[in-house]
Amino acid sequence: IKYKNEKNNILVGEKYVEAGLNLSLNQKDQAKKIYEEIIYSENKFYSILALNAILEKKLIEDKEQILEFFEIVEKSISLKSQKDLITLKKALYMIKESDIQNGNELLKEIIKNDSPIKPIAEEILNK
């Protein structure tokens, strides 16, 4: 099982590199498809990176699809610190997309859970 997981992780890593190469060659549609495939694979490491790439490069404009990707990534990670960072990123995305109330609720959740990134969430709420 461990060998299979390592092999799968290597394959997903290669796909991530391939998506980056497609992006650098301005083949955005191909890169987007690969990043989506990585997110759906629920790989604990590369799914987060793929979501970040989609957001940073604005490969997908559909808010509902982006929120679905956040949900998939949130389910795939187990470390509380990573979940907090994903929640913060989701809150910032929602605020940017004019869903201020829900974004602020996520920030309040981070504060309530006494997360290590609580000061950042408080600073954003106070602005």
C-alpha cells in the first residue's frame, strides 16, 4: 500500500509539472484540465498547489466551481494548520468575490478556533 501511495504521489507530481509547463507555453485550457484532475485526485500536497495555481492564474472564473474545489481540498487534508490556511484563503477569495458576509464568517471561525493565524484573521476583519 505504501509503495502504491508513493507511486501515485509521483504520478500526480509529474502531472503538476506538466500543468506548469502547459501554463508557461500559454496552453491555459490544457493546464486547467490537469490542475482540475489533480484536485479531484485529492492528493494532500498537490491538490493545494493546483488550487493555488488556478486562483493565481485566474484559470477559472466560475465562483461555484472554485468553491467546490475548496471543499474537495478541505476534505483531502488532515493537518489543522493546513485546514486553517485553506479556510483563510477561501475567506479571502469570498471577500474578493463580494461575498463579504460569508468570508467574514470564515474569518470569525478561524478566530473562534484560536488558530495560530488568528491575528491575521483579526487584522483582516478590522479593515
